[in-house]
Amino acid sequence: MKKVTSLLVFCLSFGFIGSFLSINAAAQQKPFDNQVKTDKKGRQMNNNQKQTTPPVRPPEEVAYFQQLIEQAQNSPIGKVRATVGLRMYVVTTEFLKQLEPFNVTLVSNYGNYLTLDLDVAALIYLRDFADDVVTIRPNRRGYIQTEPPPRSPQQAAVFQKLIERATANGTAQAITVTRNFADREELLRQLAPFQVRVIALFELYPHVGLEANAAAFIYMRDSNLVTGIQENGLAFPTLPPVRSPEELAYFQRLIARATANGEVRVIVGLNTGFAPEGYLTPTQRAAQREAISLVQDEILRRLIPYQATLIKRYADVPYLVLEVDAAAINLMMYSRLVLKIRENRVKIQIQKSKIKY
């Protein structure tokens, strides 16, 4: 009887211990499956739930966000430049991936500080959902400008002279003055789409010697980064263009054909420097179009004494379609304004306009 009682007690004890262990394991498993996490602000977040509540920001930060959003809404290009400060140990590449759905351009990366061109949607996202953003400020240096800066009559005259010289000769040389060295670096970055060659970088002053085409000078004239400009004493010489033997032979064939037929229709490529407009900002695009128009006007003015008829004029690319005689082709062969010329065998049904005074 004692053995049976001892066995019964042992079984009951074993069952009680097993039940206790099962309950304890279940109790430990339950909070693991539904573990409550908190974000950096102490708000509760489930495992499969992303942060949806806006981060708590100081009133001054909210005011800066609102100011930038209004500027982007009123900007003709729909964007504004700002410097964004991130939390420590935030991986910038991962942060930038969050902004891929928006119209955002990275201007500069200083680790935990990024200079970005942001549209309205990106600003709202950063304000309401980007908890890694600590501060945001309008970027006053090298910002996206929407209006040309005021120029003194003397400076306006220098810019106009350089634009005319670059239009006539293909390029011109000048010394450009900026406020500081950072602005100089930003200016050179913005001039990358244009035909620009750096002649000299001054070490003691934020000046740069440039050889540039007309589009670049128009852009600098309208840029707030440029505080002054002066002509370079080593003015670009007016020399005939350097053409390959193949190109000279092509000109000669066109001259012979025009001599035999009286005239020939050609597509003229102009020497203005060109970048596809999709890679340009609105300000750069406007400067390039103005430069194209100036060079087109200049070559048409030089063709007035010859037998030349304008067939088509392009606003966004540096080309003209002309019907010209042999003398006009000979003029263009020795003109620095003409980059190349090709016969146009496809007749374009466009109203002709005789080049005249």
C-alpha cells in the first residue's frame, strides 16, 4: 500500500511540474509573438507595423518645414534647396533610398548633413515620417535661383561684351568672381553642362579664369553665385576653325554641287556647345536656348550678302536648315560659328524666308 501511495504521489508531482513548465513556456512565448517595441520617441510599434505617427518636432523645426514647403510650392521649378541634419549613426545611403519615390537631387554629402533639392512631396514625407531627420534649414549658398540678380550697368556691359565675343568666336575668356571658395566650387559644378575650360584657379581669392561659350556666360550673368566678372587680358583670338581633311573634303563637294545646281539644301550644326535639355535645370536650359538663338542670328546676319534661304530654325538644338549657294558654303567653311555641315536630302515642307536686312 505504501508503494502504491508513493507511486501515486510521484505521478501527481511529475504531472504538476510538467503542467507548470508548459504554462510557463506558453507565458514566455506569448509576449515574444506579440512583443511590443518602441521607437526612438518611446511610441509603441508592433513587429510588422511601421511608424505611422508623425515624429514630435520643436515648433521652430515645424516652421522651417512649412517655410520650405511654401517656397517649393511657389517655385517655378517646384523644388527648393535645403540642408538636412540626420541623427548620429544613420546610414546616408539607406536614408536616400527612402527618398527615391520623390523628385529629390543630392547636391552634397557631408556625412550627417545632406544638401538636397526637394519637391513638396519629399518635404512633407521628411516632416511627417522621417524620424532620422533632426534639423532642416534653407540652403542660402548655391540655392536654386528663380530670378536673375541685379547687375550694375558696368557689369551688365561686361557680360554683354563677353556674350557677343563668345557668340562671334565660339568662346571668350574672363575672370569670374564669387563670394567665397565654396561658391566657386558650386559654380564650376553648375557650369559642367556647358562648354567651359578652367584656365586658372586663384589660391588667395575666390576667382577663376574661364574660357567659356555664350551659354555659360548667359548662365553666369543670371547666377547669384557670381558677384563680378572681368575680361581676361588674353582675349580669345579670332582664328579660322580647325577642320579635319574629311570635313574639308565634304565642304568642297557641297561647293561643287552648289556651283553645278545653283544652290543646295544643308543642315548646319552651330558651334555653341550643347547638352540635352533633360540633363539641365530650367535656368541652364534657358541660358542654352538664348545662346543658340544668338549664334543662329549671327550666322544668318553674316549670310545676308549671299544667296541663302532659311528653311527651318530650331529653338532647342543648335541647328539650321538652309538653302545656300557656293559662296555661302565657302563662308561657313571658314567660320568658327559652324561646327559641321551636312546635305539635307529630305525636303521639309516649311515656309521659306529669305535672309534679308
